[in-house]
Amino acid sequence: MHDPNCIFCKIIAGHIPSTRVYEDEEIFAFHDIHPWAPIHFLMVPKVHIPSMAQLLPEHEALLGRMMVLAPKLAFEQGCGPYPEGGFRVVCNTGALGGQEVHHLHIHVMGGPRPWAKG
């Protein structure tokens, strides 16, 4: 379940370099190459799912793991603790939702404000 033309599948496979934040058997996280915030990384499933719109019941555990992992990685990357600190989680879906790469991915952003975008 990989798309040979997908840039994120190529990053996961190691064909395109990235700065890794985390990796396990199902999830790969890496720094965004055009960050909008002082801390900005992406979390992607290793299986190619084009967008949140294509999620199926069998993806429930995977997405749940990603959402539970997001705060841990955010804090490890330097986001301050809740409630004064924090981070933002964004998942763009489809053209009108702002999705540019059609491989499901979650942006995790944090750090001192104001940010360039978002």
C-alpha cells in the first residue's frame, strides 16, 4: 500500500532525505521543510492513505495512536506544557481543505507566537 509517485511514500522509504522526529512500524514523523511555526513536524502513516476522507474503520487504531503520540512528540520537540504552552494539530483534507500532498498527514505546530501562518 505505497504509491511510487507520492513524495511522502518516498520520504518514508528513505529515497528523499528528511529530518526524522519519530518512526515505528506504522508511523513516520519528520520536520516540515517549510515550517509555519518554530516547531513544525508532520506525522504520516506508513501505509498510503490519500486523505482523511479515505479513512476506514480499520484505520481507527492507527489514527488513535497518531493522536496520542502527537503531544508526546510535541513536548519532546520543545513545545511548552499545557496550559500556558501547547501546540496545534491540523489535518488538511482535499483541495478546498488546503491539502497539497495526497498522503494523509497531520501537522503538529508550536512554539512562541506569532507564527508565519496558521
